[in-house]
Amino acid sequence: MPRPTRSWVRKTYTVSPLVEQAIAFRAAEQGIDPGTVIDILVWNALVKPDEARLKQGGFTEEELERIFAEEVLDFLVGDEAIEALAEELTVVHEDDGANLKQVKNLVKRWRKTRQIETEYKESIHETYKNAGRSPSILECGCIKVDWLNPA
């Protein structure tokens, strides 16, 4: 079961025309709301935990979800990574082209919401393992393997 929808708070800020243009460009490039772009920028600059803080632990479930989502979305850049995920993840039981299209749609939704449903985490983890990587929250001991597949 997916976790509840993240509570977004609408804020008004003043930015220069150059920053506004850069945000609009990035939002259009990723097909997401400009507010989400600002959220990503603030996360990366101010909130994202470093390795030392990860090892300390003590994160809420929502923070763990966000850390995982950000890493996954950094990993799923480019067609090659998304195709690798589509090999592990079967969304539709039709031809490969339909499945790949649905996986791309899923990734697009994750980019908008920064939320990855539990049912997809194990497939993502397998894709990571095949690429010789592992989620940092697993490497630092913030979660156990069954967090990725609680069923």
C-alpha cells in the first residue's frame, strides 16, 4: 500500500528573471511543476543528509522515503537506466514496449511526487544491485532489507 500523499505547502518567493527562467527550463525538461524544482533545489542544497548524518540514523519514515526517492531518481536518468528497471519491473503483462512505456510513466510520476510506492522498491533494489550499487540508507544501516519488500 502506498504511503499517504506528501503534504505540499504553497509559498511565494521573489526570484530574479534569470532564476525564474532556469527553474522554468528545468521544470519543462522534466515535465514537472516549477515548485517541485524549487523543492528539489532546496533539498539538495540544505536538507539532503550527508554520509555522517546517515550513519547516525534517527530518520522518520517520510525522511527515509524521500532520501530513497531522491537517490532512485538520480539513478534513473537516461533511457539505459529506465530500460534496466523495466527488465526487473513488470507493470503490464503485454509486449516489452508497453511495459517500458508504463515504467517511464511511473518514473515521471515519481519525479513529480518524490514518492515511490512500496510495491516497486524491491525491483528498484534489484536494478541497483545489477548496476553494482545499493541504496545509501541500506548501506548505512538506516533500514533493513525487508524495508524494501515488507511482504
